[in-house]
Amino acid sequence: MKRAELGYHAVRTLAPAVEPVAAAVARQVEIEIKYEGYFQKQTKEIEKFRHLEKIRIPDDFDFRTVHGLSNELKGKLAAVRPACLGQAARIDGMTPAAISVLMVALKARCS
């Protein structure tokens, strides 16, 4: 059913239900099966952002000392002063690589 040309009718043909299935239920099953991969990807992204929200950035953290960040991002981070990595990730121009660099710098500072 994940193929575009197949739908719930294929299931009905191959494995008929004992009781009739309402059209709305059949449509919902088809949607959930076809978009399962997207749902899983979104769930992983949500968990990743929840994790980033938990990683706090100290108030006195000096973003200018973080090697591997562009001067533009250092300036944006210094201006915004994000409280956590989740907030930093939402800054315009922030990349996943920059978040990783920032995470490493925070861990190095704390150890």
C-alpha cells in the first residue's frame, strides 16, 4: 500500500475484512501506511529538538571563542544570547553542523 498506485482496495481484495470497514477508517489506514516514514522522521526530529531544549547555555558563555563557527554565527549568537541549544538552533542561518560544534564546545567547557 505504500506505492502511489495502490490503496485500501488492494487490502480489501487480498484480505477481505470480516465486518465492513467504513470509508473514513479505510482512508485513515491508507494515509497512516503511506506516510508512516514521514511520521517516523517527524517524531525523530521532535525528539532531537526536545533534547536540544534541555542543553543549557551558561549566561557567561563566550561564543567568540568557539572554533568552527563562522564570524556571522558568532555575532548572531552573541546578540541573541540563546538560553539553550534548541533556541540557538532556531536562529536564522544556524546549521546542524554549527549546533554540533556548539554542543562540543559546551561539553568541553563543562568537563
